[in-house]
Amino acid sequence: MNFLVKCLLFVISLPFRIKGGKIGKNSYIAPGYDFCFVNLQGIEIGNNCVIGRNAWLEIVSPKAKLKIGDGTRIGRNATISCSKGITIGKKCLISYNVSILDHDHELFRTNVSPVDLGLSVGEKIIIEDDCFIGAHSFILKGVHLGKHCVVGANSVVTKSFPAYSVVAGCPAKLIKIIK
């Protein structure tokens, strides 16, 4: 990369860094990411990562950690919201409009409005190395995807799957194991 491009990338990532996020060497977070009203402290982006336009990365509780491994690519309009812990491995490919959420909204007390209920207790999410997550998919709390899992587009992943699984659907089901 030439000097001017590196300078531009640094300037774009400056609000992320100022708000406490850590970003590795040769990593890029595209313009349009939210930084005004979100907590970015506890987010660590590895080396050689690319995060697409309009990403929403946030930490919603003080002890939560979001770690994105080296070489991972995350598409446009991704939402990653962390209240407990989310780990995304190395060289993962996460398509556009994917949501990864390690918590839910509390909804089941009828005497309180959903606006006032807040979030549930989070459960860690682990996405191991070399995974692919198709467009418009959701990865929900407590999920552990083994190495080289493939998640089909428009899937809602509510449970864990072993390495080399191909999963799809709502809720996601095992299609086959590849090796």
C-alpha cells in the first residue's frame, strides 16, 4: 500500500482508536462505522483485517471482549454486539448484513415495557478459524462454530456445530460434514 492510502486508512480508523478500540497492522475499517454512541473499548481487531462500510461493532457491558483474528474479512452492514465475549478466528469470511449477538433483549415481564427491560445475560460466541458465514445470517448467543464451518445465507444459528460443518436454515441444521 502506498503512503497516502495508509494515511487515509489511519484517519478513518482514528475515532475507533480514540474510543478505545485496538486495530492491527494493515487492518482497515471502512467509513460509516458507528462510534458516537457506542462503547468500543474491549474490541481488538487483528492484523490484515477488513471490515466493510457501515459496520456496527459495540461492547455493551464493561468486561466484555470482542476479538477478531488476523486476516478476517467482514462485509458491509455487519452488526456485532457483545455483552459477554465474542471471538472470531483467523481468516474467516463473514458476508454482508450478518449479525452476531451474544445476548438477547429481556421481554417476558409484562409489567415493564420492552424499552425499559434491557438485555439478557450474555453467553460467549466462538467462531473458529477459516469459517464462512453467508449473507443475512444471524449467529446467536452461546454458539460455537468449529474450524472451517460454512453457514448458508439467511441462516439463524442458535446452537453449536463441530468443525467442517455445513449448516443452513432457520434455525440452522447440519447439512453435511466436509473434509
